[in-house]
Amino acid sequence: MQTPFADEMTLDLAERLVVEERLGADRAPDILWVGLSAADIVGHAYGPLSQETQDYYVRLDRRLGVFLEFLDRRLGSSNYTIALTSDHGVMPLPEELTRRGVPASRVLTKDYTAALNAATEVARTELGLSKPLFRSSNYMGVYLDLAESTSRGLAPAEVRNRVADKLRSVPFVADAMTADELSASHAPSDRPYLELYRHSFSADRSPDVMLRPKEYALTRWKTCGTSHGTPYRFDTHIPMVFFGAGVPAGLRTERVHTTDLAPTLAGLLGAAPPADVDGVSRFGFQRHRTRPASPRLRP
Ligand SMILES: [Zn+2]
């Protein structure tokens, strides 16, 4: 999976599926999802600015060209539509950023956990509690044990606030947001990135205090490689390409979202997406014109 050859094999399988499952052989549209996921593994291992990642994409581009030629032969070039996108980007290796003069740091998971634990301990002491407040942490933030504070009559929101205040002084932390701030349904806030974190917040699963790391502070358990999962542009900026039947030629410069993908495909198929779906169809709603209606179905 750490090589370009994994996704060459994935596309071999995709071609086989088109043939064996007889995709595109009748009037009902078929959808084939192909996950070219070695991009993620290669990106984690070597970073986006590496020779290895470049090699991966050169080979993927070539193999995708072969796949399109296969679809042209098999289905006809006006009888299919391709959507090509990604679910996230990735941070360059912090060492590579440093080499290029960009302030960046690598925080090993054990140091990350220790720093969050220590900051939470300061809050515990200030609140006069005797048992540890810190329960656990993950890359999203800190989970607290509120049993003692609650039994002493301290409001959970007050305890979370105190902990968040201490976590904000941890060197690799840009902001700390409490569960109360994230679940509050008040008007949209202009606090940076708060709205994005609200979209990622789930009251019964998310940490008591969620953390936004500084822009190029990478938390990882290894001394090499890189990762994703921040709200910054290197993570959230994705390609989105539509190609083939029903797609007008052109380059669009407006902001788009991953959530536009399903409504756009629905629009190209002539199907109205449900009203509560996030995202919009980027080409509006089209009648499906790629195949004429069967004569026997006409009135
Ligand atoms: Zn990944």
C-alpha cells in the first residue's frame, strides 16, 4: 500500500468490475466508487513535497488515462461521467517546512499527552480538587473526570473553562474550546475556526475540551512521516474534477465543499437530492440526456 502499484491494481479491479457486473449495459445508471487510497499511505509516509509522492501521482495519472481509454472503448465517451476528488489534504513534513524557513514543529504523542496532563493538573490544583481531572486525551482534545468536582458542587462548565484556560498556554495549542462553547446554539461566532469545530462536535463522543493545534504543529507517535486532521488549508484544500457526460467545460474558482459531490452527481443524473443534504449541485439540475428513453416506454 505504500507504493503507486497498489492503486494500479485497484484500477485493474475497477475495470474487471465494469465488465463482470455489466456496468453501463442497460438504461439504469450505475455508480462505481473507486478509492485510490495509497495516496493517503504514501502521503503519511513521505509527505506531499517528496519525490515518492510525485512518483505516485505521475503513475496514477498515467493509469487513470488508461482507465479512461478503457471506459471510452467499453461504454462510449458520451456515456459516462467521472468525479475525481479527495477527502482531505496533508501537512508537509515539519522538518521540510523548517528547512524552507516556515515555523513548524513535531510533537511526539507521549509529549503531547504529558503537556495536556500537566496543564490539566494546574487547573485541578487551582480548583482545590484532590483526584486527577485528566481522564484521557486524543488528537481532538482532553476528556475529564468530573465526578469529584460535581460532588463538590462545581458546575461542569466552570471546570471545563478553567482547564481550557490552562490548555491555551501549552506551546503547540492555538485554541481550546469547551464542550459548552461547541454545543451552544447561539449565533455564529467569528472566533477563528469555532464553526468548523462545531461541525465536528458530538456531545456524547467528543472531548470535554477540544484543541486546535497551531498551524504547523504536527502531533504524531512517530519521529517520521506526517498526518492530517487540522482545520487549516493544507488539510482542507481538495481537488474536485468533473469530467464527461453532462459536464460543461471550464475552470471554476468559487469555493466548493466535499459535501457538494453527492448533490452534483445527483443533479447530473437528473435526481433531486433530499432537501436536508449539505452542499449544492455545482451544475444545477439536469434531465438525464445521455441515453434516449426506450421507445416502448413512450406514451
Ligand atoms: Zn490518512
